[in-house]
Amino acid sequence: MPSQNQSRKARAEAARKAMEHARRRERRAHRLFWGVGGGLVAVLLVAVALVVVLNRPGHAADNAAEPAIPTTAPSTAQGRTDQPPWSLPADPTARVQAAGLPMLGTEGTVEHIHAHLDVIVDGKPVTVPAEIGIDEAGGGISPLHTHDTTGVLHVESPVNANFSLGQFFTEWQVALSQNQLGGLTAGDGKTLRAYVNGKPYTGDPAGIVLHAHDEIALVYGTPGQQANPPSSYAFPAGL
């Protein structure tokens, strides 16, 4: 039989092994905590960072709803009452806002159509300037604008909406009504007539809604100068 001394040694050895086993379990638990818990902490930190980014100033504008564009185009035009030709307005952004339209950071792609505008005064064409509705300095562009002096009106909108000739003339800052074009008024044997695809338009021409490949003509002059208004336009390929 084992002596008393041997029994004490055996109990001490068993206690040492039990303590060592407990320490190993503690170390494993510690590593597991920091492995899993650390991952959770990392995920939490990423989530917090995302919340901060989503709520930082300016981010809401980047992801905001589409800009407000009236679905019914205004049938009025506000602008200058001087004689042609009419240059670009001094403040294009203010004119776009006066037309009830937003300044976009880039051209929209949801609605993309083109119409053409002829302005004829006393039998002579009046140039429609390039970059109406475009603010080069501010980096903004209206969904309704021109790029060149061909008279092609571009509708490049992020939402589907109606756009009117009155909005365009407001952007151009040229007054337009049933009897007025800038500083030109009906009277003394001269009239102002509007035509859409060669057909007379009755009523205020500011209310003309733009459609794809419309040819719109505003003709000011004598009855003889009203004859044979343009009825179509040869749009370049791709427009």
C-alpha cells in the first residue's frame, strides 16, 4: 500500500494538473472572446462609420429624391422686352429657377427628346443662342437647354414631365405671349403667329408643350411674311 507521503504527492500532482487544465481553458476562452468579440467590434465600428457617412452634410443631397420638376409645364414666359437679337441671360441659374426648373449636376436620362425652334422676325431668322439653361461657372444644367445655335432644344430630364416653350423663353429671358415676343408687339399690320409642325397654334405660344422632333416656329411680321412657315427640321442622326 502507498505510504502517506506518496498519497500527499499524488494529491499535489492531481491538483497541479487540474490547475493547469483550468488555465488552458481560461486561455482558450480568452482567445475565443477576442476572436469572435473582436470581429463583432469591427462590424460595429463599420456600422457606426456608415451611419456617420450617410448623415454627413451633403450626403443626403447626393442620395436625395429626384429633383422637383412640374409635371404640368407653366404656360407663361417672363423676360426682356427689348428688340432682337437676344443674348444669353447674365444669370442662367436664376433664369432656370424662374422657369420652375432645377439645376442638375448632369444631364438626366429618363426623358430624352429634342424639338427645334425657329424664330423669324420680319422675314429674317433670329439666332437662338447656345447654352441656354447651362451655367458653366456654377457647373449646373437645366433639364431643358441648348448646346449650340442650331435651334435644337434638348430635354434631358431625370424624371418624365412636360416642358413648355414658355419655360424655355423664361430661361432665355425673353418675354413671350400671344401678342408679344421680346420688345415686338402685334399691331401696325404685323402679327405674331406660332406654328407647330407647320400648323397654326391657337392661344398663347408659351403654352406649347415640347414633343420629340416637333418643329416650332414663331413668326413675327406682315401677313405676307407669315406664308410658308417651316414645317419640319432635319434632325441629325442620334437626336
